[in-house]
Amino acid sequence: MIFKDKVLLSDNVLSGKYEEEKKLFEMLVFDYISYHACPNDCILYRGEYVDKDICMKCEHEMYRY
């Protein structure tokens, strides 16, 4: 109950805004890794795709936030 009332936003949901959620995770001391992704959800730009700028499946440019 304390977590919900003191940490999460109203309606028990995250904001959907990257910077606000990043601050929440930092405050809770969670370790996380952020990866770029294809806007069509084809791939994550990690592993063999880490140096690519275009999706190898749909040829869409990498989404950068």
C-alpha cells in the first residue's frame, strides 16, 4: 500500500514519459539497460544489430528518442 500511495502516480500507472519513468527507476535503485528499437517492433539494436542504423527486416530507420 505504501508503494502505491507514495511512489506510483494516480490510477497506479506509469506516465508513459521516458524521463519521468527513468527518474522513478533511479529513485528505486533498479538497474536497467536501455536499447533502441525498430519503430515496427522488428528488432532491438543490440547484439549483432548494435552498429546498424536501419532495420534489417523492414528497412525502417532506427527510432531514436
